[in-house]
Amino acid sequence: MTRNSTEESLGKLPWLAGILILLAAGLIGLWHPGEGQKVLSGVEGRLLDMRYHLRGETEPTGNVTIVAIDDRTIDRLERFPLSRADIAEAVDAAAKGGATAIALDLLLLQPGESAVEDMALERMLAEGPPAVIAMTGAFSEDDSGEARLDDLDDVLLSALSRSAFDVVSARGGVPGPAPSRLHLPVSPFARDALLGHVNIVGESDGSLRRLPLDLQLSDMLVLPALPLTAARLHLNLPRGEMQLQRPGGVTLAERRIASDDLATMAIGFHGPPGTIPTYSFIDAVNGDVPADAFRGRLVFIGVTGLGTGDTFATPFSDTLPGVEVLATAADNILGGTELIRGAGTARLDLGLALLAALAAFLAANRANLWLAAGLTLAVWLAALVLLYLAFAEYRVWLDATTLLLAMGVASFGTFAARIFLQKRISSRLMNERQNLARYHSPFLAETLATAARPSFDDRPQLAAVVFVDVAGFTTLSERLGPQGTVAFLRRLHEVFEEAALACGGVIEQFMGDGAMIVFGLPEPGAADSAAALDCGRRLIAAIGKLNSGTDEAIPEPVRIRVSVHYGEVVAAVLGGQTQGHATVAGDVVNVSSRLQEIAKETNSALVVSEAAHDAVAAAGRTDLLEGMARLSGLPIRGREGRIDVWVAGAAS
């Protein structure tokens, strides 16, 4: 891979990572964590509640009215539960008002206080509009005071048989468990009325969002939910027009009610308590309701008093009366306003989870981090808008938990993997830079690493150039041999490096037993000449210290010669397209190199040109000039004219 292509793909994940993320999203989609009583169903419920609140309240269809046994009724009649005669009066008022059917959300488990009152209710149930009475099933063997199916009298058995689904077709679905005991009304009330179950329970977070449309009483007996039977009575449909198919599906005449495989309907709530038209029980029996309050309506009679405990937490309220929950379900069934949530939406959830995860991966995997963040935000916003529009416009309850979890795994997983990959790449690049820095002065390494063309390239400037080499190296290397020579040069170069770094010099190159050191890179300074001379004196002092020590790499005394010149040069990066080095060029370099010959001829350890000497004095470092002697008119090989120099010390 070329340098450019590496930079373009820096921190991006390969397609294999995308495939793994899609696999994870698929597993999340199959898990469907927000469904039913699974671990995140409570979270999904809250996310659904948010969609309800964003959408706001909606108008019910107008098919259902509630007669509420409210706190005012209980206070006025000074009793609870109400007498059978009171209930009969409410049924009579609804019948006279033109109700199409009556749904009693009351468990009439015991006979009333008098046979006369019971007979009044029996007569109204027989003579009035078709009615359905609530019953429940219990699944605990410890329940007492309840009936078993095998112990029921003929009237109740007949009522259950008349109330059950007439057509139940199975296509491989498994029926739910049958209750061990039943809460049923007393026989006389079931003689002319149908029965419907009101077995509704909250989800894992305690809120109510669904209604089971059937209750399996035995292998041959499946009872519809009270709202379902009430809706059939309102539409005046024969029993055969209401069919149950397994896996879950209920049809009412030509309409299929949206439900899941367990025949559970997601209730489409319209608003807080009172959204379904509601009239006080006491007003209904006293005739204090509008003339058309019940005309053509399915009338539910039930308890709404707060002290009765028959309330449920729903999206719009923590205390929605149970009768309004059932009335809302019936309104959904009649108006087709239930939420769409079932096997079809589960497949849709899986497909959307895969698509959203792919989109999130592609967004988060952009090379530009800001673009990746912006696109990721856009993908999330699009998903949230999709969830809301599907709910608000089409009543489709998409599993937000599944979708957002899949996207979260894709987005955060991609960013986390990219951060990990970026750290690995950064660590590798740092190691490479550190390795490369060993071959360049630390004063130049950062400049060369961060710019394709350094600021000093082709720049005329002043600089000081130092040359240093070992006197008699050829003879010394012959005595040391190859391995000894390598060890000697390595130790010698360490001395050169220490002195150069201490004074801010750049070792332009090592030349066997010598080195060229430049002062003025990457930026020139007024003290470059002084730093160069200081470096020269440090070199001489360091070699002297080595000669007096016991370093195994320096088996015998070493003599070095140091030359310093100062003047105008051109800084540049020289070399080819793939290899180069930073240096300075010009007559100053040549003169400094030739000063080595003068050092040899004069047996001097240090030779400084007149220009360098004057620059050091101008910089105020006269201390560095002490002990130096001036030599005038010395020739330079290969150069016309003569030069004045200053020398110090003896090379031997």
C-alpha cells in the first residue's frame, strides 16, 4: 500500500467489520428484546409512551360510551358495590337511550341482597339490548371461592359455550394454558347474556398496553375478550362471523384485527381518562344525560371511582379506569385504530435493524471524523423520525428497542473499533517516528515529519559549520581491527552527539571518524557562532576525559581536530524523490572543511575562522575566545586568497 492510500484509509474499518456488525444486528433482531415480557420490554414500553406523547391525543371513533360508577355516584347512593336494582336501572336507561349493546365490566359473583333486585337485573338483561358480562380466569391452584370448569351448572356451561369462538382453526399454533379456576357471574345473570374475559395484566414496567383477545378454557372452549364480544354484538354479527386462527389472528366479519402470534392486541390509546365519552352512573339513571348519549352506541358500564382500585397505568395516565381500557379496546376493534404489532412487524423490525445497522456502520466509518459524526447523527435522527411516523401516521408499533440497540451496537461499536485501531496506528506511527528520529537530529525531526517541504528549504541564511575528525585514524583503525574500529566509532559518535545536542547543533552527517555539525537549523540565531565554538571546546574536553578514563572502546589516547567557520549558506533538503537529508551548502562549508588541514599543519586541536571569531565576540561570549592565538595570511587549498584564523590547543 502506498503512503497516500494508507493515509486515506487511516482509522477506517474493513468490510469484515461491517459484516460482523450486520451479524450482531441480525441476532438482536431475532432476539427482539422489546417484545412481550423480555428483558427490555419495559424500555420498549417507555419508548412507545414517548411516541404517544409526541403524537398527542386523538379522537375516538364515537362507537362507544361509558356509564361510570364514579365517586359521585358512590357518594350519592352511599354504597359500593351497587345493588342489582341500581345496575338494572342503568341498563334500562341505556336501552331506552338507543344503545346497541351493553357490556358490564362488573364481576357479578354473588347473588344480590334480595331476589327482587336480582330479578330486576335478570329481566333487563333478557329484555334489553344484547349484553356481555365480565369474567376472569385464575391460574393459581390456591384460589378459593372460585369455580372449576368441571363443577359448573348447565346455565353457566351453556353461557360459556354460546360465548366461545364458534370457529377456531389451528395452523401449528400452541394454545395458552387454561385457567385452573374461574370467576363467573351467578347463573341467573348468564342465562340471557354472553360472557367475555377481562384477563388483562400489565407489562414488566407495570403499564398496560395489550389485550389478550382469547382465553383458552379447555381444548374445545376458547372465550373471546369482553371488548371483542361487545364489538360483535354492537355490529349485530352472528357468532360464526368472529373467528380465531392460530397462530394468533382474529377476524370480525371482513376485518382482521391486528394482533401477534398469541392473539394479543396492542391497544391504541386515545388519551387520558374521559377521552371515551363518559357519563356518571347517577346521571344516567336520573335521566340527566344528553338525549343522544347512548343512541347507536355500545355502552360499557363499569367502575371508575379512584378508591375502588380498578385502574391501570397507560401512556396517558397512571390511573386509567379498567372499564375505559376495555372501552378503548372495543373502540379500536370497531374503528380499526388498534396498533399494528405482530409477526409482520417482527419481520419488519429485523429488516430495519439490519438496514439501520448497515447505515450506521457506513456513516461512522467515514475517513473524516467530523463527517462520520454528522452522518451518524443524521442516521439516528432518520431512525427516530421513522419510528414516530410509522406510529403516528400508520399505527405501526415498530420495536424501537430492537432498532436502536442494533444501531447502538453498529455506531458505538464502529467508533470504539476505530478508536482502538487509531490508537494502534498512532502507536505504530509514533514508534516509526521515533525510529526515524534516531537518524535525524531531534531539532529537525519534528519539522521534517510534519511538512512535505520544511520552511528552511532553499533559504539563504547565516550559519556556523563545525567539522571534527580524529588525527591518525587510519593507523588507529589498523591496530583496532574491524570489530574494535566499530566499537571505537560508536563511542566516538556518542561523544559528538552529546556535545552537539548540548549546544543545539544538528549533526548533518557522520563521516567515519568525523562529523559535520551545523548551527542555525531549523532556524538561525544570533548566538549560532558562539554555540558552535562552545561545541568545539566541549568536544575537546570530552575526548580529554575519555583519554584519562578506562573506556574499553578507547584503548589508547585519541587526538581530534575541530574547525569552525561562520557565514552565509543556503539551507536545503537535498536528495532524490524518496531519500533526502537536511543540510547547508556554500563556501562556508568548504572553508570549514579546509580548516582541518590548517589544524593538521599547525598541530592545533581547534581552528576558528576570523569570521567565526568576530561573530562570537559580537555575541558577547568572549570567554570562549580565551587562550586562542591569531594566525594571519594562511592559504586555503583550492581557494584563491588567504585567510586569518585563530587556533588553540595541540592535537597531540
